[in-house]
Amino acid sequence: MLRLAHVPTPGPVQRIVTRVAEPVKPFVRWSVGHGLPRAVIGRAARGGDLQGRLIAAAARQGRTERLIPLFDELLAAPTPLVPGRFSHMAGRHEAVREVLSSNDFSTGIPTSAGSLARLATWANREVFNPVQPPSLLVTEPPDHTRYRKLVTRVFSARAVERLRERTEQIATELLDTLDPSSPVDLVDRYCSQLPVIVISEILGVPPQTRQRVLELGNEAGASLDLGLGWSQFRQIESALEEFEEWLGGHLAELRRNPGDNLLSQLVHAQEEGVGLTERELRATAGLVLAAGFETTVNLLGNGIVLLTEHRDQLGSLLDGTADWGNAVEEVLRFDPPVLLTGRISLRETQIAGRPIGAGRPVTTVLAAANRDPAVFADPHRFDITRENARDHISFSAGRHYCLGAQLARMEGEIGLRAFFERFPDVRLQPGASRRRTRILRGWERLPATLT
């Protein structure tokens, strides 16, 4: 006779502890991940620490050019790895690329030991989060290799080129909806819509839900930041929960009615036993969806601002004497969509000939590397004819090189060219505002008159 194992029923004390603990967990997550770092960042910035000042300055939502004095200070430091309050910092182009490409470094943050790490583990929840495993952003081989292999074919150069004609059609349709006689917010009506429609079609997202997915993706982007306030943290957690719920329903619908899109292919691979677990599937699908438009929204907005401010260079593009593809590379270099990223040394190693011990976090400042005078002549000048503009590190490097880089480049080129060919006399109006995010750099509102 089969005997079932006895599962003890939680006692009254355990039930009380659970009821008391669950409401406390969000505050613990915020305190460990944001409240404590927020206090330390502020204290470090006031004490003159370069890393603290950079994070604090990025939080003020100003234009990236306002961070130039801090970039210059980092680049002028006597060592390629500059000690900071929270980690080493790398700003030189050579050092940043070496850290990002080295197998001696991994993504993520130290969480394996210490009371704060144990507390964070206790309070953690299993819901989609771009900075928690099994997200592609914070996993390493062999898992990272397996996840990436399943989605890489959709973002290859050949696959992206097949999307060019459809992207041009979407841009034209969006521009047709703009009334030249009325003011318009270009982020709301164009810069965000073009990439979200493209990635939604790739992933099989129905048209009626795209706007909400865009809003949730924008909220998820802020989860990359460190030192969020309590109210913003709770807003982001709520958005991530809603995104997770929507994503689960969308994947269930694709199981019932598969289509010719990436997520249907991933679901089919899962059912064939060669794909991802349910949690891995949701994490990969969520990241690809959100990242599929976040970078390009910033690229288009930043590009429109820079080209309207440099009318002579815009004229060279419109008369055919300059190349739109190279202009996109210069926009990416000059005002990158991502400010910085981080790594942790797995073992004792060297960067740019300087030793670094095991378990040491390193912040790589992509925007500073893009202005390294050792690589870029007159680096603080915006120049769409710059011959080596493509040497920027805005898409990272190594195994975590941006999966959608080719797609973002294509959308940026088509999106900017189509917009300015239709509205060459666009004028930006007062009221523009930057996004609230620190790591993701772009515009939240861009009021403009088109003629």
C-alpha cells in the first residue's frame, strides 16, 4: 500500500509569523536594494566621492552633457580603475572594453554572503525583474549561452534587414498621423511608437495591448537604477507584477494559437523539451520585449534633439552629402541610451595592466568611454562625419553585447531619416523633460511644432 509522506500543518505561531512577515518584505527589498544605497550615495556625493557625485548628478535628470566634467575627471585619473565608495570605476575606452569582454568578470552584484544578502534572499519574490536571474542581463554561461542562442536568430543582421521595409512602412504611417499645424509630443507620438510596434510584431503582441506594454516597459526600465525612493520603488514593483501577469496570459494565448513570431517559436521549443523552463521563458520574453524598444526610444529622441541643434549637419544629411547610418553612430556615441553598467571580478586579474582582486565590483561608465580623447578626436564635439564614430561602446561588449544592436541601428536610421525628410523645419518647444531614470538616458517629453 502506498503511503503518502506526512506534510506538517503550519502551527499558529508560524501562521502569525507569515502574516506579519509578508507585508514587511517589500520594505526590506527597498531598504536593502535602494534605501541604504540611497543614503550612502548621498553621503558619498557630499564627501566628494566621484562615483557618488556621478550617480547623484545622473539622478537630476539633466542632459548627458552636464556630466562631462565628471567624465573628464574620471578619464584624467592616474589609473584606469578609479576606487569609488561602492566599486572601482572604469572610464577609459580600453579599460571599459577589457572589463566587459573579459571572462574574469561576471554580471550582477555580490549576493552570496553577509547578513544583507541573506535578508535580501529572504525578502525576494519570483516575478519578472530585468536585474535578477534568469534575466539575460545577469546570467552567465552556460545558461546565458542557451538563452541567447534561442533568440539570436531573430536579431541577426540578415533578419533585421528583412524587417527594413516593414519598419519604413510603420514610420510612414506614424508620420501620416501627425498634423503639421498642431503641436505634438514627439516621444509620445513617434519615438516610442515606432520601436514598440516593430518589437510587438516580432513577438506577436496584439495591437490593442501595445500601449499598455509600452507603459509597463518604461516602468521596468527604472528598475535598473540604484537608490530609488520608496514611492517610485512600489510603483515599479506594481508595474512588474502587472507585466508578469500580462506576459503569462500572452504566452498562454500563444500556446493555444501560435503564430509566426519569436515567442511562438520559444513556446514550441519549450513544449518540445529543448527550450526554456516557464520562469526562464518569461524572463527571456519579458527582457526581449522591454529591451526591444527601450534603447531605440532614447536613440530617436536624442537624435532628434541633437540634429535640430546642429542644423548644418542636418542639412548635409538631407542633401545626401552625409550618411544617416554614421549619424546614428555619432548620436549613440555622443548621448548613449545607457549611461553605465557593472561587473564583478571572479578571480584575481588585471585590467589595463593594473591588478584587481577577486570579488571586486567595477562600474564601467559607457558614456565616459565614448568621450575618451585617446580614441575620439575632440570628443565633446558632435560630428556626424566622424570616421570612427562606430567605435563607441554604447551597446556594451563581449558576451553581453546588446542583442538588439542591429535592430536599434536600423530603426534609428529609418526613424530619423523618415522624420526629418517629412518635417525638416521642426522646432522644439519649451517643456521638454528627461526621463526619470539614471542608467537609461533619454527624453520623456519632446514638445514640438512641425512646420
